[in-house]
Amino acid sequence: MPRIADGKITSPSFFIGLDGNGIISFGSGQPDLPPPKEIFKHLENQRLFKYGLIQGDEKLRQALANEYPNARIENFVITNGASEALDLVFRAIYQIHGRVKVLLCRPYYYSYPSIVRLAGLEPVYVNLVEGRIDPRDFEKKVHDVKAVLINSPSNPTGRVEILSTLRLIEKITEKLGIYVISDEVYKDLIYERENYLIKGKHVLTVNSFSKTYSMCGLRVGYLYARNPKIISAATDIKMDTSMNTNILGQEMALRAMQVPKSFTTRQTAIWKKRRDFIYNELKTMGFDLWKPEGAFYVLPKIKHSQRVVNELFFKHKVIAYDGAWFGAPGRIRLSYALELAQMKEGLARIRQYLQGKDSWL
Amino acid sequence: MPRIADGKITSPSFFIGLDGNGIISFGSGQPDLPPPKEIFKHLENQRLFKYGLIQGDEKLRQALANEYPNARIENFVITNGASEALDLVFRAIYQIHGRVKVLLCRPYYYSYPSIVRLAGLEPVYVNLVEGRIDPRDFEKKVHDVKAVLINSPSNPTGRVEILSTLRLIEKITEKLGIYVISDEVYKDLIYERENYLIKGKHVLTVNSFSKTYSMCGLRVGYLYARNPKIISAATDIKMDTSMNTNILGQEMALRAMQVPKSFTTRQTAIWKKRRDFIYNELKTMGFDLWKPEGAFYVLPKIKHSQRVVNELFFKHKVIAYDGAWFGAPGRIRLSYALELAQMKEGLARIRQYLQGKDSWL
């Protein structure tokens, strides 16, 4: 996909890695907060430069197993971020079941449809209602597919699924013999209630250290599954296509897991404050949007979203993502993973841009 | 693939990451020599923990561009080792051309057939003669395929292709409009002559920092291509399936590139000494094998290679790989990436095991 065509930005990859030069970015979904300082010490150990187990370091997998009820180290594969975990899961499903259908919730994280298609599978969609799954619609669509991908808290909606919906999904998919791929990368960033971990042999949980510990660039994530066939297929594919996840990153992930829980609690408090700020500001500006319950995104409505994203960037040096990239045209996604002062300045520029455009909101 | 079935080891993944406990490993192809010490300093820079460009850090790509004639940073994609570079190349070819055939040389690196098949392509084979490509046989088979994968110096044969063969491949594939994927991860480990870089818009060069700088576990490699369509497709696939290669590893690769050339020269001298040692020892023991000209593998003939690999491991704690995993049954692959003292002990155990089995050689 070209990143820019006819002078129009057509893909979020246009923005990735862009910063400085007075740009204010509501774009990329990465924490600006620093990772725990404990992870930097004594990295010169030679063991950290050699091949490791394809499935992942045993100490790291043991630390993860301790966090999930009745889990064992063989239930995990450590991956190059959640992205590779998803890629491996879908390629594994293709190896086992051939070209089957996968149900995605729309709006979706922009890579979902491509990851599914690249693996040889076919995406089908259920539309979210007010940013959440509509249980009745879900029940109708789920009969036609072999796997379902859910993402709660959601990127880009910022919503957290209702408990009864998650229980329903857990139950109905188990009954039908359908996989649930649960992308939980924002599970430690919920403002409203605890995370509900959906369980079962049919559940394939995907997570990462990126958002919780501010380690996006290190690319360490994992797949957790009770289904040994999926774990084995994913590990075999990883052996051929990327080998072990970088050992240094795995070591740092292990250290991050050992820092006191207060690290995440403190971070979540900061995120919540920012959430309140941006939500209230956008409301005041007249935007129609959902209140985020987790993650760090808002997805306000705006007409001509492609034009808005282009003009905000080229005229005002503000990065926002076009909702169309997430299956939500007529909206823009703003990440609030940036400092309050930056947010204020960014919102001021957006306010200025929108002068005389009240009818677009 | 199960790693062990009916008590028989069936895949190299059984051995990966196994060490200690008195095991002598001629298995995994990773240098035991340390990486340059310069790469460890000041890693706590916060920038190193954030998402980077999907295509790879610009400084690292510039440093690479300086090493290839007339290359520019847009010709490179930094990847999770050479493995991901190959995976991306074949997936990109599938995106552009659909299900086409890829010519592999047999014996091959064990992941090649799977990487090709996982991408949706079909592997076909040309048999090596004395561990090298037979130009006439190659000319016959090449008409039927869309891409050719070559690997010189070769894992597992240790051979370096003859210059005239490489020039022929360069020319004939260009004429036929066929891609040449040139896996050159061992190009800095040639004992007999300089590397010949095959060139052209149809050449897709794959390389890594793993072998040259002893950084296998960090997983940093790259794709170098003058074909912008391939680069763009590979970058798009990487965006969806793994994002940027881990930033810390990229920074360390950049520093490794800045160390004096004497680092590699010194290492190559050590490899050559080991090559001479193991080649002469195996010859003395009565093995029939090719003399390695690069990389760090020997592939001696031995009957009942599966049984040999199993018994060497379970009875003598010696890791050797079954030639069958590389498309070369009746041979075993021994890596000589280990210290002389270890090699001596390992070869003594093999000698002991082979007592009374002269007819197997």
C-alpha cells in the first residue's frame, strides 16, 4: 500500500516514527512514559546474545504462568510483540484448518484484516454498537466462522466489553468449537473495572509488554493457549520465520515483571487523568465521542476525516489517524499517550483548524 | 512437527537452546565467540524503547548503504534476523505473483522448504554436485520457476559457489525475469576467496548481523533490494505482522558495524583454524566429506544417520544434526562453532561411538 497517493496520506505507516520539528502527535499508540529503570542493568551477559528456545525463555514463561490460573510454561510462546503472536496464531489456524473465516469487530485495529488475509484466512465483520459488541448480532454472525478476534479494551474505540458479553462469547464459542483470539494488550490499562480473562481450551490469548511497561520498540509479546496443537504449530512456524524473540528484550521483559505492582498503578492513574482531560476538552469543543474505559484512544466523529487528517498534518503539524483506516470512516483516532502540555497545544491547533467548520462535527 | 516421535529426534528444534550438563554441541550454527564489547554501552536511552520506522532505523540503513555499491537507504528493510527477511521476501512474492515456484538447492538450510511453503509458494529442487551448484542442471530447472534461492557460503555444505556459476546465475535469471534471493549470512566467513556480490534489480539479498558479529540471539538482519515493489510489499507485511525490528538490537548492530574491520579478520582466522582441525580429524577418522570453504559446517557421510544422531545424543551427550533435515540423508551436519578443547572431547566421543562401525562411514 502506498503511504501517500495523490498528495493524500493513505496509511498510518506514513506517520510511524515521525516526530520532532514541532509536530504534535496524537497518532502512534505508544506510551510516552518511561519503562521501569530496573530493566537496564547488567545487559552485557553473553548468554543474552545467543540463540534461545524458539518458544521463549523458560524463566519468562514461568513468570507468565504464575500470572494465569493453572497455567504452565508449555502454554506460552514468546513473540515479537503482539503483532507476531497474532500472525502466528492465524498461520497456525490456516495450517490446521485451511482457508476458514475469522470474525472481526468493526471498528478494528488497522492491521487485523491484513493479518488475517496474509495468513490465508477470510475476514468477516460484525459492527460494534456504541463501540461495543452487540451480543445478538454477534450470536448471528458467529455460526459462520472458525475463529473470532476480540480486543478489549479496544484500539481504536477505547471501550471495554461488558462482562456478560465476554461470558457469552466464552460460552457460545466453546459450544460451537470456535477459537476466540483475545488480544489483551491493553488489559492493564482499564479505568472502570478489573479485566475479565476469558478462559477455555478454545481461547488463544495474545498480549505484550509494550503498553504495560512502555517497551513498544523492544517487541516482546506472547501467545497463551491451553491448546497444544496451536502452541506446537505456532512454535514450528516461528522456528522457520523468525527464530527466538530477541533474548535481550525477553530478559528486560522478565525484569519488568519483577517490579512492584505500584509501577502499573501509578501509570494507570496518569492515563486516567489524561483520559478525563481529553474527553472533557473534546466534549467542550463539540465533538461526538465515546468515553474511553481503557487503552488510550478516543475516536470522535468528524466529517471529511481523510481531508481533516491531511490538513491537520500539513497545515498544523498535528498527527491524527483517519478512522477509515480502522473501518470507521467519518471519525478520527486520537491517542492520548502524550503529556498534558503537548495535548493542550495539539487541541488548541485542532480548535483553530475547526474554526468555521462547526457543521463537520 | 513433533520434536521427538517414537523416541526418535525428528527436528533440529529439539536441540535448540539445549546446553550444559556435559553436552557437547556440534548442533546449532551460532558463534561461541563474543560480540564486540563496544555494543553494550549506554543502552538506557529512552528512544531505544519506542516504536521505530517499520523499514528500520535510518542510521543503520545508511551504514548498510555505504557497504553496497550505489545503494540508498530506501533499498533496505531491517528484519528479525535473516529468517524474517526470507519470510517477508517470499510473502511479498506471493502478494505480487501468486502461487509460483521457487528453486532450492539440495542439500538446503532446513527452514527453506517450509518458509517457501508457508508463504504459499511451491519449492522445487536442484541437487548440488559435490556441495555446489551444477551450472548445466541449474540452467535446465530454472526455466520453470519465478524465483531462485541461493546460499553461498552454504549451510549445511560449507561450500562457496564458483565465481563463474554465480555470474551465470546473475545473467540467466536477469534474462528470464526471475528473482534471485541470495542468502549471504556467511559472506564474512569465507576462507578461500572474497565474496562475490551478485547484482541487479532482480536480486534480493538477505543478510544478518548474527554470524559476523556473534549476535544470533538479538535477531537483527536485513533485506537489500533495488526492486521498490518488493521493498514496499515487504515493509507493508512487516507493519502488520511484526512492526519494527527491536530498536535496541538495531542500535547494537549499528555499533557493531562501526568496530574496526580487524574484529572480523581476527574471528575469521579462528574459524579457519577450527575448520582445518575438524576437517583433518574427520578425514583421519575415515569420514568422507567436503572441505568447507566458508561458514562453519561439515556434512560428512554416515549410514543410518537418524540412528547415529539419536545415539550420539542419548548415549554420548553429543549433539549432531541429521543430514535428512537438510535434504541430505546418509550424512550428519556438524557445526564447528565451538572451542578446540570442546571439539576434541566431542570428536573423541564420536570416535568411541563408531568403534566397530567402520562400514557405516
